[in-house]
Amino acid sequence: MLKFLFWVAALVAFIWFAVSVPLGDHTLWGHARRIWQTKETQDLVEGTKKAVGPAADKFKRTVKAGVDEARKDP
């Protein structure tokens, strides 16, 4: 239980740090948000979606087939 409380406290401390302590002109959260909004990052996201798309579709079909098979009456 103490270990869990320690990790919760550490997470809360990190979140507080990320949103309230300035690192230059912005907080850590502000820097991350500004980086995420750049054209380069958005290009990376779109490229990743295109590359992973076929694998994700195959995964969805496989899971759906497994669920359908599990729902069949024995």
C-alpha cells in the first residue's frame, strides 16, 4: 500500500511540475503542446497512421472474428 501511495504522490508531483513550473517561456506541458502542434509532428502522425493502417485493420478483423467465434453457441 505504501508503494502505491508513493507512486501516486510521484505522479501528482510530476503533473504539478509539468503544468506549473516555467521552463523558459513555457511550462513542460506548454512545450509539449507546442511541439505536438508543429507541421513536422503532424506529418509524422499521418505517416504513422498510413504505415500502421493495414496492420491495424488486420488486427481489428482478427479480434472481430475471435469475438464472433466466441459468441457462437456450442
